[in-house]
Amino acid sequence: MADDALLGAVFKQPWSVQMDYFRQKLNLPTQTWTDIMKAQHDRSFVVAGAMASDLLEDLRQEVDKAIAGESTLEDFRAGFDDIVARHGWDYKGGRNWRTRVIYQTNLQTSYAAGRYQQLTDPDMLKARPYWRYRHSDSVLHPRPQHLALERPGPAGR
């Protein structure tokens, strides 16, 4: 298979890998965001302060719909409001900030996991066996550790 055809085939895969990554996580009630750290997040679905299992499961279902492409941030916020009212949950932080963090964190991490799986596919590595780190342009002030990982590419890019 030609390199370009291989790239097209790999990158146009359905995002089942993204959904699989999210759906393999176990619900884990936590008091604060520091209750679990680092790689524990790879296997756990958490929302800081969501201690009741039914509350956590309802939040998870809303996130799942968003990852599946069935809801926007505004849809997620409406579902979040319903869940909070139904469970009487008293969360910390402003509603818009809290919903954005839950929504974006889960969408971005599941997307990244899906993309990583695509990029480490053996056929892809055979065709493109190199990697280059680039911090996100959306980050206005990247950490020095992230900038240190960047290597200039062609034309200083």
C-alpha cells in the first residue's frame, strides 16, 4: 500500500478507538482532583466532588454522548444542570467553568488516546517511523518542559 493511501486509511478510521478508551474507564468517586494522580486517570472516570455512584454514572453518560458526537458543550451543560438538580449535588466552582473542564478534559484525552493508537499502529510506524512533538498553539504560555521537547523542523518550524 502506498504511503499516502496508508495514511488516508489509518486517519479516516471511525473513532471507535476514542470511544473504547473512554468506555474502558471505571467510575471512581473522588472528593478532590488530587485524590488520584497521573496514569490513574487513564483508567478512571472521575469528577471531583462526585461521590455518589449514581451521580457519577449520570455525568459519565453525558460525557459519553459528547464524545460520540451527539452533544455540544451547550447540550452538555443542559444535561449537567438536569443531573445536578436531580441529585441535589453541590459542586464547587462556577457552572460554566466546571462544565467546560469536565467536557473538554474528557473529549481531549479520549481524542488524544485514539490518535496515539492510530499513530502507533504497526503499519503506520512502518510507513512513518518518526515522531515530532509540537505543543498546542492554543496554549498561550506553554510550560518550559513542553517547549524543551520541541525540535525545529524544516524551515525552523
